[in-house]
Amino acid sequence: MTEPTYQRAPVSATTYPCGGCGARLEFAPGSTSMQCPYCGFRQEITAGDREIREIAYGDLATLPRKPVGSIGAYVFVCQRCAARTETNETASVCQFCGAPLVIDAAASGQIVPEGVLPFALDRAKVRDAMRTWVKSRWFAPSGLKKVSETESMKSTYVPHWTFDSQTVSDYRGQRGEHYWVTETYTDSEGKSQTRRVQKTRWYPAGGTVHRAFDDVLVPASGVLPVKKVDDLAPWPLQQAQPYQPEFLSGHYALRYDVEPENGFTEARGRMAPVIEQDCRHDIGGDEQRVSSVNTRHNDVTFKLMLLPVWIATFIYAGKNWQILVNGLTGEVHGERPWSRLKIALAVIAALIVIAVVVFFFTRHGGSSGGAGASSG
């Protein structure tokens, strides 16, 4: 088998010189401009006539791209100090002078992003969000509060595929309708009793449902755990801007390692439960059984979007722990250690409360019984 050829040749990496002091400009979260971290000079980012467009899924084969497995590390050449940085990211910083580096998306060998949700939270606001999150972790070690001061926070754009589809689904199933009957039974004392019992009559059902899906999101990178990235939703995609490399300056950006074909397979899986609920609603009745669903996807479109995530990593008890923060809404999700001492104290406290309650009711019940016997 022929080994794939990995791309190691230098690629164009853009930096943005400051018009005030000649340093470098970085995108300022919460704005539509780049700012110099030294002199404060600002430069607005203009999209011009660019728009976020949907790409027909049928046109996928015509797009200029390379298979994910055939693309090796990029070699960025810094325009500021001429140093070379090897990375798998499409936006990074020069490892020598710290200048922001953004790849020419057209030269990446991958599908060019259509849109980007710019960061709205800066480092200070992310620390605030993490402090709030830490305070809500009741059984976390006291030392966890230091996570808000971690220096390993990286503002990173995470690629996502979005898919639109006009679905038509034919289903087969059953509709259940409840009815009641009276049954006779013998109780524990041997007496004959009656009771009302619910039963269900089942009738065959079938039909067709339609559902239009818009912007079904699928993470396009496996670098971060998919479940944790999904937990950062919802994402206000209506605030997305047409892709401009300036939004990435001073931040990091992952390249996708999930091909759009695989992304659409995942998207169909995410649509399926919604379609099944449509089928159940269409069946009606008191209960539903869905035995088969055959879905056709029409007018499928997709696009690549970059979503903002702050990635924080801290070390506790010799282990790395990761926290993710939605760079737009401040939603926080991640790993955290558990305090055995706090859990043990909580269990002891709970046992004490239970013992007090049992003692109180036992004594109260005994006193009531004694009072009744005396009055008799």
C-alpha cells in the first residue's frame, strides 16, 4: 500500500501589523475590530460583500480539498521574525516572537469556512464564568478555586459542520388506545374485591411526515470530547459573521478532522429522534409504537463554521483536568475532582439528620401511645 504524502512545505501565514506602533493586531473579543495589545490601536474588520452561503451537498465532490488523512502538519513562516512553526492548527502564534499566525484558508487543503462566531468573552470574563462554575461544585476540593487563575487558557475556534435538509419520512407503527375494565380479585383477608384496570387496544398505523431541518450542528474535530462540546450549546448562529481571517488573529483555530460525509452521517443520526417524535405525534392515540421509519433527505446543504471555545487545563493531584467555556455565552462544562472529605462529611451529616428524625418520631410515637393507654 502506498503511504500518503504529508504536506510539510511552508504555507502562507498572515500577521496584521499595528498601524500605531508596528507591533501586531489581535481580534478583540466582544467587538468587530482588531486591537494592538501594546498601544491600543484599533482596526475595524470589514466583511465587504462576503456572505455566509450554504453549499449544496451534491457539489461536495467538486470542491478543491484533500482527504483529512493526507494532510500533515502545516509549516507557518512568521512574517515578523521569519521563524517556522509546525502545527496542526489553522491559526496559532509564533513560538519565537508570539506574533499571531493565520493560515490562508484557500491553501489549507481543506474546505474554506463560510462563517465564524467571533469571541465575545475576553480572558477576564472567562475567569468570572469559571469562578461562578467553581462555586457551584459543592463536592469539589477547596483547591479547585485556583482553576480560575490558570494560565493554560486558550481561546480556540472549533470547527463544526452545519446541515440543512428537507426530510420526508414514511413510517409504520401502531396506535394504542386505553380502555378500562373491572376485575374481581381476592385480597389478603380472603375477601372478594373489585378494581378498575387500564388496558390498551392496538391498531395498525402508517403515514408520512415532513420536517425541515436548519443548521444541525456536528462537531468537525475530534480533538475535544464531542459530548463536552455539545454541552456548550446553544450557539446563536444568527450572530455569525462571514469568515474573515482577522477574527482568528491572536487566537487558535482547529482544523477539521471529520470529513463532511461523516458529518452528514452523524447529522442524520441527530435528526432521527426528532423525526420519530413527529411520527408518534402523527400516530396519535394514548400510546404509540414505531416499527420502521424510511427517511429521504432532499435539498441537503452544508457549511463549515468556526465556533469560539475557551479551553482551560489545570493540574490537580497530579492529573490534568479540562474545562470548556462557550466563548459567546459563558456556558461552562468540564471535568473536576471530587473531595472525599466533603463527601464523607456530607454523608455523616445526612446520617445524623436521619438518626435525629428517627429518634424524634420514635419518642413522639411512644409518648402518644402511652398517653392513650393512661386515658383508657
